[in-house]
Amino acid sequence: MKQLVAVYGTLRKGFGNHRLLSDAVFMGFDQTLPEWEMVSLGGFPALYKGGITPVTIEVYEVTEEEFKDTDRLEGYPSFYNRELIHTAYGKAWIYYIQGSPREEFLKINSGDWEKFKKE
């Protein structure tokens, strides 16, 4: 069964982990509702619920195997959790961390990992 996955960090085009989605069907770009806080954990971003930032996402239709690969990469369910969000392409899974970000995490106010990495 195919699933939609919304990615916002290293799984996006041009980043190292995109290889996991290289055969997936790219549906397009979108933005989440302004309900997240995006932070940098160094080499990759994380989302926390309860913020006010819309996040730039790429939406992919993935096979069951690609979905399992993204779960493994994201450490689901022990590191990242996931939930369904509404996108322009239908409901898609997005990965986030439960709780609140630590003070030392750098906030990404733009909600766009690619833009943040170019700054």
C-alpha cells in the first residue's frame, strides 16, 4: 500500500538522505500549517509540536519498503514519532519529536531547512 510522506530535512532533494526517496514519486512542494517549531540538531533538523512556524515540505508517494526505510532512518518510534498532516496532495506522514526543544537547540525561524543551510 502506498503512503504519502512529508519531508523537511535531509530527505529533501539535494541532501544526503534523499537517496532513500530517489525512486519515490515526487508529488510536489507544500507548507505545513503554522503549528511547529523547527530546530537544528546539528546535521539535521527536528520538528516539535506547538510552535507557530509553517514548515516547507516535499511530499512523496512511497512504497511500503521506502516507508520502512524512512521509519528506520528517523528512528521511529524511539527517536522521532510521526503523525498524519493535511497537504495539497492528501494526508501525509510527518516526523517530529515529542516534548519541547532544549534551550541550546538553534531555532529555524524560516521553517525551511534548505534556506537555513544556505545562510
